[in-house]
Amino acid sequence: MILGLSSSLTYRSPQDWARKHKALGCDAVVFPIDSNAPQNQIDDFYQAAKEEKLTIAEVGVWKNTLAADVTERNKNIHYAINQLKMADYIGANCCVNIIGTPHGPIWDGAYAGNYSEQTYRMAVQMIQYIIDEAAPQKTKYTIETMPWMIPSSPDEYVQLIKDVNRDAFGVHLDFINMINCPKRYFFPQDFMKECFDKLKNRIVSCHLKDVLLKNEYTFQLKECACGQGTMPLELYAELATKERKNMPMIIEHLDSDEAYLESLSYVKNRLHRYIK
């Protein structure tokens, strides 16, 4: 496995960005600018990553490509296409988004309609369209696993892969996002092995964090930094490394550069035997 941060940290130039991550022991990065940037700026960051031998793990979309408003939906789909084209141009492992939803104001929110047959058909067609329009040759388009929208289980991801039916569709695994019930929380080893077994040879990038059960009614979980929860991170690292020797493991959802550096130090110490 190779480590990365979802934060770009504070930097002064593309070269400073790349050198800082390399010096910290990060061999994976999330591309810090989007496809709306000038081409020369995209090239500068791309070359800086190449010079430091950094794997560009992810290009994010993070927009609602199933938005109820058709104008917004089309705008977001167009953005996703351009992001995937850029990701392919710079040789990123993946371009990643979530499915999104047409069922409420929170684009990554929990709604019963997220699991409707109509929403599923829309999602499949949307993914196919993005991939077909961008026509990537090197990069996979991926949908991040989620707690309350498809794919929220490995079986749902397997079915999504089958129905999308595109070679350029891969898997972005956020294992913690799928810890959404007591059985998965209390027996994470079994569920983790199930994920890597069923999604074998399709996973191109992973998120790295932790989760803790709150001592409150009813069943409430809190996402947290690595080591502040109860997940078997060693097994996660072991299985990810077996899946792909240079699997990017991206630390995310912390609120400051200092918090990212603290978490990175912890992860490097705890998982050192799995880090390339």
C-alpha cells in the first residue's frame, strides 16, 4: 500500500506541493486542481507529481450527477466527464464520485428513494454516459461506497459493475462508509474479507479512516481518525496490499493540516509493515 492525504496541505507551487507530500512519506496524492484550471497549470501539477514519482490516486467529482433539477444534473454530468478526461490525461488511478440522489436537498443524504429501481436505472445510465463520453484509456471511473445509497454493500457493487458493463468502471472502496449496522461493526473482519473477495481485481483506490460506536441510543456511529475507533486497520492494509501492491490508501475527513499530519504519523507507525 501507499499512503496519501485527501488534503493538498498548504503549498506555494506545484513543485512545493509534490515535494512536501513526498517528504512526508506519501507516495500517493489526490490531484489538487480540477479540469476548469488552465491547461498549463494542470500540466505543471502533473509534471511535479511525475518528478517526485507520486501516484495520482484520485481525481474527485463530488457533485450530484442525479440532481432532481435537470439543468443542474446536466451541468454536473458535464463536469464529471471533464474530470474523467483530465484524470485519464494525467494517468490517475481513478476519477471518483458518489451516486448522488434526486430525492432531497442533501446531495449525499439518506433517503428511501436512493434504493428505488428508477434511481438505480438512472445511475447506471449516468455512469455509462460519463464513461462513454470521456472514453478513458488508463483511468477508471468509480463510485465510492456509501452508508445509505448504492453501493452500500459489496453485492450491490458487484451488481452495479455487471449492469454498467464498462471496462473503464472500477471500484473505489471506503470500507468504513459501509459500516452501517451492528453486525458489520462488531464483526468487521468478516465483512472486510467479503468486500475484498467479491470485488477482487477491481479496486483501484481506498479511503482510510476509522469508526466508533457512540454510547447512546439507538445505534449511532461516529466517523473518526485512524486509531480513535475500533476497526482492524492492519487487516484492511493487508487485504488492500494483496489486492494491489501499490494500493493508494487515502486519509480523509480531517479538519486541518495539523490533524492530517498527526493522523499520517500515527498510520505510518501503526501500519509500517504494509507501507511500500
